[in-house]
Amino acid sequence: MAQISIQQLLVTEPKSQDVEVNGWVKTFRSNRFIALNDGSTINNIQCVVDFENFDEKTIKAINTGAALNIKGKLIESQGKGQDVEIVVEEIYVHGAADPESYPIQPKKHSLEFLREKAHLRVRTNTFSAIMRLRSALAFAVHDYFQRNGFYYFHAPIITGSDAEGAGEMFRVTTLDEKNPPLTEEGRVNYKEDFFGKETNLTVSGQLEAEAYAMGLGKVYTFGPTFRAENSNTSRHLAEFWMIEPEMAFYDLSMNMDLAEDFIKSVLRYVLEHCKDDLKFLEKRLLDEEKTKPQAERSEMALIEKLRFVVDNNFKRVTYTEAIDILRNSKPNKKKKFEYPIDEWGADLQSEHERFLVEKHFKCPVILFDYPAKIKAFYMRLNEDGKTVRAMDVLFPGIGEIVGGSQREERLEVLQQKMADLGIEEEELWWYLELRKFGTAVHSGFGLGFERLVLFVTGMGNIRDVIPFPRTPQNASF
């Protein structure tokens, strides 16, 4: 008899046919009704047991968390809440779960508690839904780029350059930590290290992706990146996944077109294919919202928020226009912003970005042409000498979700910008050579995958949308 997933069983026409299923016990009521789940769906299948047909040892082993193999007949459900159920004929207990020590009992657990049980939290409805959505989003990302002529590029995880210029990087070394070789000046001699130079875990695959875009046309990365920021907030991780497309012969306008089309495509995919999980998470979020003061509640339900992005054209606004809007806004004049907007050149915060999306324009927003001083060295300088061809995509409830730019393709301008920032040319000699040999207009953007999952699931903490979060003082699993 072929095993079948619970997801498939729940949409199968019941004809008293023989079925076999595996899964974990969610609940066992009245020594008669087993709610079984195998992770394929948010929904359980009810298995009806006549305990007189089974020995006491087997019945006692059927507790929440136990792994079972069940064989029986699939029939139309006699009760409410499900269309089909299984009349159990055989039970095999793969592994019991001691009810005294198994921590994932059928009750409400705090998210903080579940982070301490990260190896088991996926057995809860909330985290199984999140991780199925995460998987669907990852598929949708690859599907979009593959359908649109992009090549999947694997950027190196170990790098000798800092793409962001932030310096917040994890060092990679094989040198003796207690007695490293030193130079005559008393510094660590990295020439004797494994790679013959100082190396780190990457903060971005962008620079390397640019190189391959200038030969393959359109590429994208989708891999792990690392930031050694000692930041214990709900928005930061030390290890996270980045999506970074790079396109030759794309200017900023084309880059914005691509970002909007890409985001709408992946959201449409989950709206179509993950309805049950989205409905569950929406209800969870609505229940959570009821406990908050009215002023702190979201104006849109989860699915409505996703539809809001999919169904609206993104408004394109220059940074300068946005500053004028914010400076003259009621929250700014009444000093309601935590970070008041006083002058051009301010680095926008999440509260400003959300105001533009949720209150002023009432649609997703793409800001572009930012001050050069608050953006990275590789962004193309505009003719005004003050702004760069940068763009950020802003969403409701979250603020910035995508950051990108048209890259600086002019060798002399890039060299000057690097000199102004104290970036040694020899560190990025190969990056500069891209501007010597067949240079061309090109663009790209970056999207933190966990930020996307956070938006889609409605969760409030980024640690809850990655299987095993890595944060300061936390690498337990």
C-alpha cells in the first residue's frame, strides 16, 4: 500500500478505500480521536480508533508528539470540521513522546519559549505555516528569475572585500588564536594565513555578481550572508539570506520596473498556493491584535496587506520630494516622529518610510535619487554631484524591503569616490577592471529574504522566520 500525505488525503474522495499515513499526534481525545499531522499542511486528519481493538500499551503510547504509522479506511467524516477521516485498523508507534517532558503540548506557547526549543518549534501550527511559506517563497524567487532569463550565480561566502564598507564582518582564519604570527610592526601577519590575506564571511554577493552580469547579462544570487553587528533587535540577524539580481544594460528605471514586477510575482505565488497557511497566520495575527491598544493595531489584515502590494502600482518619488512631504507632515510638525526631519540629507527611518506608504500615498513607494553621503560608494553619481542613482522599495508595516541602484560604470568617477572614502584600489582591483574592459550601464538590487518572509507571515520578530536564528550570544542549535 502506497503511503500518502495528509494534504493529499484531505482532498481525496472517500470510498472506504485502504490508506496508509504517517505523522505526529497533535491531540488524542477520549482515547478515540487522533488528530494526526505530517507537516504537509496546516490541517490535521482525524483518525478514529476503537480502543478495544488495540492493546493497552499501544493506546498509552499515543500521546501528543508521538510518531505513528496508521492504516485504515478513508471514509466521509461523521463529525464537523473535516470532510474525511480514517477508521483505524492498524497502528504502529514509530516513537513515543513522554507527556511529562515533551515541551510542545497542545496549548499556547510564547514565541520566546519556542525560540529556546528551535529544534521542535516547527511542530507547532505557527512555525509549520511559516516554514511552508518560506519554502514556497524560495521556490517563487527561483521560478521568477529562471522564467525571465536570469542565471543563478553562486557568490563566494568567504571574501577579501567588504561590499558595504561597514566593517562589521566575521573574520575567517586558521591562524593560532593564542600565538598568531606577527609582522615587524606587531600586527597579525595574514600572509601566513590559509588564504594569504585577511578574509571574512561575506556581507553581500553583489560585487561578484556584477562581474558575472557583465558576461552573462542577467544573474542573481540567493544565498547566506553575514553581519557581525552586535545588535539584539527584532530586525537583525547575524546570518541571513540575500537575493541579489544584477543586470547589464539596465538603468535605474529598468531596475525599479524589475523590482516591482519581481515582488508582485512572488506574492501572487503564495496568495495562490499557500491559502490555508495564510488564513491561519491571518487569524493568529488578528487574535494578537485584539490584545493591543487601538492605536497600535494594524490597519490591514495579513492577506489584505499582501493584496495591497500586488494590486497597487508602486509610486515613484525622489528623495527630495519625500523630504519635503515629511518635513511638512503633521507628525513632524507636532514632533510625533522619534527622529524629526529638519533638513535635506537626513537618513530616513522606518517611521518615515511607513508614513509615506501608509498615510500619504497609500500604496507601496519607491524612493530614488538619494544623497550620495548616505549611500554606498558603488552607486552611480548623478549630474548634480550630490545625489546617486539609488532606489529603495517601501512596504506597509515594514518600511524598506528592497535596496538597489544603478551602479557606477565610469572608472574615473568610481576611483574618485573610493579615494574620498579611503578604499584602497588594490583591494578591489578586479572590480575596477570591469570599468576598463567593456564597461556598460548596469544595475541591481538586494532583498533580505527574511524581511520578505516577515512581511508575508505577519510575524513581528525576524528570529521567528528562519529555522535556527543566529544572533549575538546565540548559536545554540
